Amino acid sequence: MIGAAEMNDLLVIDFEMCEVDRNVIRNTGVYLEHEIIEIGAVILDGKNRITDSYRAYVKPKYGRITEIVSDLTGIIDMDLERAPGLEEALLKFAKWTEGKELTAASWSDTDQIQLSVEMEQKQIKNPRMLELIGGWVDLQKSYDTFVGANRSTGLARALKNEGVTPEGREHDGADDARNTALLIASMRKAGKELVFEPIEESIEYTDEIPEESAFGSIFAKWK
């Protein structure tokens, strides 16, 4: 567990993703149900101030932008035409975090798991990102523990519960990261300090192709 006194500045991250067709999995042998198409992040310091923000698009290697993805995220093919692939995008993101003592965090463990799996499947070696993955905390789980919820609380519901007005658009990586940080800042100012637990690093990989896509699950954190 990470107490408030020993907490680094929070690097609040939110990825938007597209779906990978199951036929691609069969034909390539690369097991990825989703690919990251946007990196959104903000830094929340110990004084509850958002001191910096980050947004970048990522060009998927196997997935595609479907109508449902565009409707939910606002991202279209044109946005990704000149975007870097994940390896280059992570190098730029890692450079943005250089020299900063940060603890990576997100609403649910979905983003950390997606990054871990996608880096493993694409054989991406990035020491800084691996360092962040190792200490990543699940803010949703921390919130659920704090309020005694018996089921996962979506970000939109948590914001409403805490009287925080969301900014921007749902399923926009940078806006989601900012709203998550605003929630944590609001709770801290009210004396509601969450206890953070790093997400377990062990990820089980499988070659099984799911009968049904779990695509909807990557958006469930908002409900």
C-alpha cells in the first residue's frame, strides 16, 4: 500500500483503444483484442494541482477505427494517418515523464493491462514504461474500497457522487485523465485520502480467441 506521505506526484493515464478483428489474431499469431490509439495523461501534484497534460494519437498496426469507436471517442482514420506506432509513441511519452518522480495511475486496471499485453505482444522494450507499469495503481479499486462499494464504480458515477463536474468529452483520453485527476484532487481537499495499492504485475497470456469480443469492457469504467 502507498500512503499519502510517501506518494509521488500522480501520473494519471487514460488510453483509448480500437478493436482487433479475430481473423487478424488467427492470421498473425499476435494475440491482441485491442490496440491503443490515443494516450491521454495529466500530472497531479501533492498540492492537488494539475501541473502538466499530454495527448497523442497512436497508429494501430492490426486494428481499425470502426463506427462505434469513432462515435465513442471522436477519433477518425484521418487523426491517425500521420500518428506514430506504439513503440515510437511510448518513447515520446516516456521522454515527457523524464526527471519526474511519478506514480502511474488510472481508473480501473484496464489501461495497465492493455499496455503490458500490447508491449509484450509487439516486443516493445521501454525501461521507463516498464518502471511505470510496475508501480501502477488502480484508482477505481482504491475508490471502491474507500466508499465500501460491493461492485466497481464507473468514473462518471464517482464524479457525480463526489460533486465533481466533468470537463470535456467522455472517452477522450486527455479529458478522461483530467477528470480522474479532478476527482482525486476534490476528494483530497475534502479530507478523503485514498489508499493506493499497485496493480499486480503478473499477467496471464493466452492464445485462445474469444467467442465474443470484450470490446465494450474497455468503456465500462465510465458507466
